Amino acid sequence: MGRGRVDFERGIARLSSYARYHGHANPKADEVWLGWSVGLWVSSLRVKFRSGKLTDTQVAVAEEIGVRFTPPYRDPKPKPPSREERKVSAYLERLARLEPFYRKQGHINVPQLTGTKSWPGTGRWIARIRSQYRQGTLPQHIIESAEQMNIDWKPGRGARQ
């Protein structure tokens, strides 16, 4: 064993301790584990795999630990939510804010001019989702959630004060 080099058995032993701690065996190339360049070692292991210098047993042992020899080496990053998903999430949060009103009144048909104590703009927001419902632009999931809270989609004209 040369200076700075780690043979396969020692490298696999160290990599398996890394994998137990981190939950995967695919470190970044510049990652260091317990003073050892684990990422560089795995990178060189992949180079040896591509050039055919690893035995079938060595490949099997490394794959058993969780080393990936074909890209992508790590799980892909989760995609950020789309604009539509963020919109639905915001609607659901607002509907959740109406939960106390719903429990007390049995519906979410909030007066447009007065709203609720905790959210004075509630009535205007309800009017907006009714408008989106009539236009057909309100997401189905929001329609179902609002209907579970007994929304009246066509409330008629309210009393003007």
C-alpha cells in the first residue's frame, strides 16, 4: 500500500461506516470523512469500474453498500413546487384559517363587507374564489375542500349596509 493510497478492503470498510452515518454511499468528490478523502476514493473507484479494473466481486460488494456506478450518483434534488401547486397550497392555508368560523357557523359564507374578527378580508376572498369558480379557473381540489365546508357558490345578493 503506497503513501496516501487505500486498498479496496480498507476503502470499503471506511465507506460502509460513512454510509451508515450519512445514509448513502455516494459522497461528493471533495468530501472528507474522518480525515480521509472518501469522495476522491469513490471517484477513483468509479474510474476503475469504467476502465474495467474492478472484479465482479468488488463491484458487487460496492453496490451492496450503495455505491452507484452510473450517473446520477445521488438522488435528484426535489423540484420546487410549480406556480399552480403554490397557488393551491395558499388556498388551502386560507381555507384552514376559516376552520373556526366553519365550526361555529356550519358554513363559510362569510359576509363580504365585514369578514371575520381574525381576518377582515375573508368575505372579499370568498367572493374572489366564487368568481374563479364561475369562470372555471378554480382548481378542483379547492372546490372540493370549499364544498366540504358548505360554501354556497351562488349566494344571491346580500343586504347592503
